[in-house]
Amino acid sequence: MNDVVKITREDGLAIVMLNRPEKKNAWTLEMFDALAAASAGLAGDDGVRAVVLTGAGGCFSSGLDFSVFGEFAARLDEIKTEMLTPPEGRAANRFQQPVVGWQELEVPVIAAIDGVCFGAGMQLALAADFRIAAPNAQLSVMEAKWGLVPDMGITRSLPRLVRADVAKELIMTAQILDGAQANEIGLVTRLAADPMAQARVLAGELMTRSPDAVRAAKRLVDGGWTEDAKTSLALEARLQADLMGEPNQLESVMAGLQKRAPHFR
């Protein structure tokens, strides 16, 4: 049997593929745990400079497999306890970590969205730093359809992208947007006829920059975008001070002056 999550590495780029194409990459409990393990494994890989999240078979993800609802119903009290009791030292519970883990990566994460991107799949895409979607892709925060709310880290992602009223409409109605509509409200970064090809282009561009500066840029936005002035300005200063005069920063300068490709550590 194929792995439900496949990882391939290409010169600093890790491609993470949801791999249940016959089920439109619907999530089983196995996939929850495999995605959490994948992000944890990549977090410890110094050779990874960027990550692309994608789905097999021309579809990002249709959300939860119906089998998961059955498993939850069969042991509802146990599941609720898991939801309310994250592992020691973690903010995210077992069902949030498969999404939150990608937000926690220091390197940039790009979601390449084809086909449908619903529910859990949508929350995974929102965890990425960039979302490149096909114009005819379909996207939805789908949980309201099942009488639920999204609970896989969406409070750490959606508020950074859209206004509160827009977020409420998306969450309460479970409306399905095409790629163009999602792009119009800022839910995706850009549209592309071939999202995977464009994700590779973006990843390649990011990997031409100092890995130290790229990591710091991610921390700058994620850590300071909604903070007060004292906190955000202090973060800017600290990140900049940590970069200045370091080997990769000096190499960026020298490569620019010498009009050559940089060679980063």
C-alpha cells in the first residue's frame, strides 16, 4: 500500500503530497498522524529550504474521509479528551498539529491547489505561507455543512488573510469559492493554470535568497504582524541584528557586487 503522505526531495525543496487520489485525498486518522510526522521530520532537516504541499491525482483534498466521522462517533468521549488535552509542552492537539506543524516550520511553505480544497484540506492550505490555486479550483471552509466549526488552527491563519466579517461568512455558510473568487478576497496568493509548476518557480526564487533572511522574514510577519508597536518593532530590530554581519548576509552582499550567484551555508 502506498504511503498516505509522500515526501520527495529535490535540491533543497521538499514536496509533500497527500496520496489518496482515489478518495480525492480525503483525510483518515492515518493521514492526520502522517502529516504531523512529516512536518516534524522536515523541521529537523537542515537541507530543506522550502516546502510545497500538494495532492495526488489533480486534487488538493476533499477534507475528512467519512470513516473518520464513524471513528469519532464510536469513541466520542476519548476524542473529546484528546481535543481538550494537547500533549505536554504543545499548544496544538493531535488533530491540530497536522496543520499547525506547517505554520511552525521555519522555511517557507507553498500550497499548490488543484481540484477541490475543502474542510481539513482548506485548513491545511491556509497554514501555508503562500497558496497558488488553479482558476477552476474549488475552495471551502466546509465544517458548517456538518454542524461543526473549523478547529485545526484556522484561528492562526484566516484572521491574517481576511476581515472578520468575511471570515465569519466563510465559516458559517460553508460556501464554495472558485479560484478567482478566493483570489479576489485574498484567500489565495495568486492564480496559475499549473499551480504546481508555479509553486516550483516560487520555491526556486526563494531558494536564491539567504536562508537566514528567508527564515527571519517568516518570523517577522508571523510574529509581528498583529502585535503592538513595542513588540513588533523590537522583533524587527532583533531579527535584523541577528542577520547583520553573518556569513550568509555578507555572501548576499558580495554576490550582488560581483554579479554572481550566491553560495550560502
